[in-house]
Amino acid sequence: MANWMFYGRKEQLAELERMLGRNRWFFDKVTGRRRIGKTTLIQRALQGIKSKQPIFYVQVPDSEPTGVLSAVNDASETFNFSRACWSGTSLPLT
């Protein structure tokens, strides 16, 4: 497999690092064509902040609100996350 270089994403990387550094719960939507470097961008941002805070990353194939909630619910059940983890959010995760 080719070793591709990561370049041209300084603004996006800085924005993700800024959001991650706030130590607050948030959703962020990262979109783009296939094989453009979306996952690498997220991985670099996580490496850049060097936080001990747990990160819950879910790839969501459907961007409709019900699809997002379904993917998060499925992942939380798969990894046995307590519903208490979501307390204080305004999202109805039922």
C-alpha cells in the first residue's frame, strides 16, 4: 500500500483540535469524497491534543438525524456505554 502524505489541511486540523480542546461534548460532521483523508484528519487532531479525555468516534453512514442517533445508540450498546454518559445533553437518545 502506498504511503500517502498528509497535507493541505492546516485550517481543518486546527479547527478540530480547537473543538476537541474545549473538553465539552459535541458532534462534528466531517464529510468529503472517498479516500480524501477524513479519517486521517480526525486521527491527526486526536494526536495533536494529547488529551486523556475519552473520545467516542462513530462513523455514521446516514447523515439524517435519525441515522446519526441510531448509529450512536448502536455504538453505545455495542461498547456497553451507560446512558448516564449522555446525561446533560439535549439529544433524545431513546
